[in-house]
Amino acid sequence: MAVAIPFIMAGITIAGSAISAYGAVQQANAQKAAAQFNVSLNERNALVATQQADAEALRIRRESNRVQGAMAAGFGASGLTVEGSAIDALSHSTMMAMLDEQTVKYRGSLQALGYRDSATLDRMQAETAEEQGYLRGASEMLTGVGRAYSTYSAGSRRMSSST
């Protein structure tokens, strides 16, 4: 019976290491899942940012068309023709509206780019978490085997010296 004690102790050490290794892999899988969730959020946010910018640009264009129509109607009602300073005013209004529209689209594209960059980093984090989990798990197992051998060797020496 006493001869079995070193084996039992080594087995307990290996079992503990296996549980630690499993925990390391499970933790890595949870980190990977969280990072993948962040990827999907960031990709969706990039799409929403682009859609919002497009919608705002369309709103600006419509408002500009309304204002320019009102300006042209006002010029006509006052007897002005659409030439000279009147055409200059309409052209300036059109140019400023186009600039506003492009600015909104540009800001939306920058925001979307930021979200896509975050998604890329999250993808890399997911891959790294998985790799680290397997490495930690393997390390736990190897450490456990080493401890088990030490435990077994020490127990065997004690058993040999006591007999």
C-alpha cells in the first residue's frame, strides 16, 4: 500500500495540471469569443456610420435644393433674372452645399475606418487569445508532468530509504 502513495501523489499532481490546462484553454476561448463579438460590433458600427453620413448628406442636398429653389423664386418674384449677382448667389449656395455634403461623407468615412481598424485589432486579439490559451494549457501540462515526476521520485526515495 505504501508503494502506491508516490503513484497516487503523482496522479493527483497530473490531474490538477490537467484541470489548470483546461481552465487556461477555456479562459482563452472566452477571450476569443469576446473579441469576435467586438469584431461584429465594430463592423456593424462602421456600416451604420457610413449609412448615417449618407443620410445626412442627402438631407443637406435636399435642404440645399429647397433653399436654392426658394432663392430662385424670390429672385423671380422681385423681377430679377437668374444672371449676374443672382447667379453668383445661387452658385455660391450650391458650392457651399456640395462642400457640406462632402464634408459629412468624409467624416462618416473616417468614422467607419476607425471602426474597421478596431475590428481588425479585435480579430488579431481573438487569434492571439486562442494561441496563448493553448500555450498556457501546454505549459500547465508540462509543468504538471515535471511536478508529478518530482513528487514520485521524492516519494520513491523515501519509500526506499525506509525499507
